[in-house]
Amino acid sequence: MESILLASFKQALLSALTSICLGIPLIFLLFQVRGSRQASLYEGFFSFCWICPVMPVVVGMIQIFETFQLFPYGLLPIVVVHAWLNAPLVALLGVRALHNVSAFDMRLAGVLGLTPIKRLGVLYARPLGVALIVSASLVFFLCITSFNVVLYLGRDYPWPSLGLALYSALFDAYLPDRAMELATLVMGLALLKTLTLGLGRRGSASLGASVGPCPSHLLWCVLLWGAVLVWCIPLFACVRFVDFWVLTHGQVWEALGTSVGLAVVCGLASVVCAFVIALWLARSASNTLYALLSFLALPSFLVGGALYVMLARILDVDAWSFPLMALTQVLVTLPWGVRTLLPRAQFIQRASGRLSHTLGLTWYARAVHVFAPPMKDTLLKAFSLCAVFSLGDAASVCLFDASHTTLVTLVGRQLETFDVAGAHTLSFLVGALALMFYVIPHLWRTRHADM
């Protein structure tokens, strides 16, 4: 147990420090282009990098390490992929903290003639420091229980995460006592991660809403586009060896249909459940529901493992693989859906709650006629988020998809058999589907803005 904890702690600490080091330059680059037309584009790109499915990044990073004749498995690739995924999260949280500095304070600093260095120390140092501490804590807890990245890059490296150690104790070595100890530890860390996520939610939900526009300079735009290209390198490396002849296999189309269906079902079910919970929280702010969401905010391998252990004795798991995968992913993505919908639901409750109560509207009428119409964009955004998470989840499919009927498991099999073209093509397909689900809310918003 000590070796597992030490290896997991080392990997998570290195990942958090690397993410912070890469995220700090992105914070200042994004802040310099605030208020410009490209600001939302940059922020949208880095948001996608954070929720992007792991598989395209892993396959692209393996190719990059092999190109430079480095060993593509072990601690270094794990830390690099974790930093690639989490540095955008650090940047977005840091930029939001800087945007929360009031416009009055910024105007006062301009009147007093404070230099940029003094402005940094007086106005931005405290909110940025808090944001970095919260980001580092969040990334640490995310990485110490990481499963998807470690599963494919942790070869020849003993127990680089508690998630992989728990999976091995349950399904490889079958050590129930160790599995219970690890599960208890992972649950405690997951609850700490949830508390950290709540701290990161403080402040305005709108980036750049409290500060005036800042003219973007050509130098900052060039540097930011350079950062975007750097973050695209693993995706470019994944596209390099794509061979679309792989798509002629019938099993690929079956896996594609299953993955898309799973993402749609998970997205719809998560949004409906999250909408109900968000309305309940907006009206009553029940501490019981908050505690329930904290319990649900567990890693998918832990939720799926618990379902597998409970249901394997009474059900044919292979025959019920699709419903079990969908149930696992709905339980895992539900807290994210609630977190996306709750701020908007609370705003509508403050604006229309008293009037709805005076008119005697039922709960159903209030949900359909008062909350749903102004929350269309937010509901679509929550669906997109849950669908992308479902596409990139490898834990539940590793447990229940023994027949290789999803794209994620097919990519894993291609990596095990060293089929480069197949792994790159299917990973590219996963990334393309995730991007399609991600841009749906933006296309919807643009279309309705033009009408």
C-alpha cells in the first residue's frame, strides 16, 4: 500500500506542478486579448482541450515520443498528457479570477498611474494566487485517481495511480481486502476533489463580464496562436497516420453506432436528471442533495466497479453491457450537468419564483413554462458536456464492453496489437465526434442569433 500511495502521490504532484507551469503563461496571454472578438474563440478552444477525450491525445503523444526516440510509456508521458489536459483548466480558472477584479479598481489604478508591475501586485496577485492554489489542488486530486491516461501509458510503471491499482486489485489479482482499502481512499480523495471544485466556482460565471475591453496587440495574438498550435501537436500527430480504409470494417461501424448512441443516451439522461436536481436546489438549496452530488462525483472506474461487483452475480453483465455503461456514465456526469445548469436556474428562481408561487403553478408547469425556455442554451451546453465525457470515458467500457463494441475499446485493442493505422484512425474518429458534440451549442446560439 505504501508503494502505491507513494507512486500515485509522485505522479499527481508532478502533474499538478507541470500543469501550473504551463497554465500561468496561458493565463496572461488570454487576459491580454480580453474583450476582443477572438477571446471567446481562444477560451472555447482551451475548454475543448480540457474535456477532450483522452484517446486521441494518448495516441498522438505516443507517436511524438516514438518520433523523438523516447520511451512512450511510464511516468514522463503520463505527466505530459495530464499537463496537456489540465493546463487549459488552470488557465480558464486563472483568467476568470483576473476578470473578477472590478472595473472600478482598474479605472482607479489607471487614474493613479500604476505601472503594470504594481497593478499585478496590487490588483491581481491575490485573486490569481487563490486561483492557482485551487487549480493545483483540483489537478492533484484529478490526477491521483486518474484512470484513462494511466491505463494506456502506465505500462512497465508500477501503480502510477490509485485508480489503476484499484482496478488491478478488483479484476486482475482479485484482492478484496486491498480493493476495499483502495476504494475507501479513492472515495475520500474524490470528496476532497468535489470540495475543491466548489471553491473554484466562486466569482462571476462570465469571463470578462466585469472588465472593459482591452485592445488586443498583434504580438499577444501571435503568441496565443503559437500556444494554440503547440496544444494541437498531439492531435496533428494523431491525424498523421490516419487510414480511412480501416472504416470499411463492419466492426468499426458497429462500434461507431454504439459509441454515438451511448453518448446521446447519456447526454439526454444526464440533462434530464440534472435539470430536475438543479430546479430542486434552486428552490430549496437542500443540503441533502448537495451531499448526494458530492457522493456521485466519484471516478467512473469506482462507480462502474461497484455496479459490476453488485450486479455480476445476478445479471449477465455482457448481455446488459449497454444499459450498465449508460448508467455508469450518467451517474458520473450528473454532477457536471448540475454544476452547469444550477447558476442559470438560481437566477430564474430569483427573478420568477415569487410570481410562479403567486400564480399557483405546479412543479411541472413551472419547469416547462418558466425554467425550460430561457435555459435552452444552457441545457444544450450541459448535453454537449455530458456527451463528450461519455465518448472519452474508458473506465466503464473496460468493465462492461468485453465484446469490443465501442470505439474506445477498439482503440485499446489496436494499441495492444501495435496496429498504428487502426489506432490513429479510430482515435481521430473519437476526437471528431467529440468536437461535433462540443460545437453543437455554439452552432445553435449562432443560428438563433442570426434569426
